[in-house]
Amino acid sequence: MREQLTKSTAIALLAAGLSACAAGSGEFPSLAMRPFESGVAPAAPTPPPAPIRPRTSASRLIELRQAAEAADAAFTARKDVAARFVRAAAGQPIESPARAEALVELAVLDTLRSKTASALAALDSLAAEAAGALSDDPALTVTQAQVAAKLAGEDAYIARLWEMMGS
């Protein structure tokens, strides 16, 4: 008896579930065109809005470029001194005084390099703001590329000194 009652209940639930899927014929949406579908298309799109962020001021770009040039000039002035110490330390044992002096000079060069990197970081921050505001700033892009090239040159020189010394 219990088995028959379970089957009857299952059939009743199945019938109730299937009847919920059937709906009256008048409830479907009409396929007729809606009023906004037959309207006239606008003549021209609206112009894009002005950028949220104004272009970077020329004075700020000049300031950052000059900071990078000053840092690069200091790096250039010191690199021959560092190269002399590195040549003297080449092939020397790790604990030698010549190697210690060369390491100090490499640290000084790295400190000077970080000033160029700081200027590039400020330019990168401005470029990120410009990109976030969808504001094209060609002068910023050019200055950023110039400072990045200076920094890449400094990095390459320091790498050559480390290679020469035999890190």
C-alpha cells in the first residue's frame, strides 16, 4: 500500500509541475514593432566629452625632465671613478679592500641611478592618470620615453661594471 501511495504522490507532483509550464495563449509578448523601433536614427553621434584630466603642464614636464637630466649628469660624472675602482677590483678576492671600494662606488652609482628612476616614476604616475582619464598627452609620452632611455643606459652601464668586476 505504501508503495502505491508513493507512486500516486510522485505522479500527482509530476502532473502539477508539468501543468505549470503550460500558459494561456494570450500571455506571450507581441511581435509587433514597438514605437521606439520605428523611430528615425539620430543624424550624428554626439562628440566625445572633454577629458576629465587636463594635459600635464609644460612646466611640470620641464621640471621632471631637468631632474632626470641632472641625475643623469651626476651619474655620468661619477661613472669613470666607479669604473676605475671596478677595474682595480677585477679578479681580486671578495674580502680585498679593492673590492670593498668598488662595491662602495657601485652603491654610489646606484644611488645616483635611483634619482633618475624617481623622475621616471613621477612621469609614470602622470601617464597612469592620463590613461585612466582617457586623456592623450603626447608631450608626456615623449618625456617619459626620453627619461626611460636615460635610465636604461644607466642600468646597462652598472650591469657592465658588475660583469667586469665578476660578481
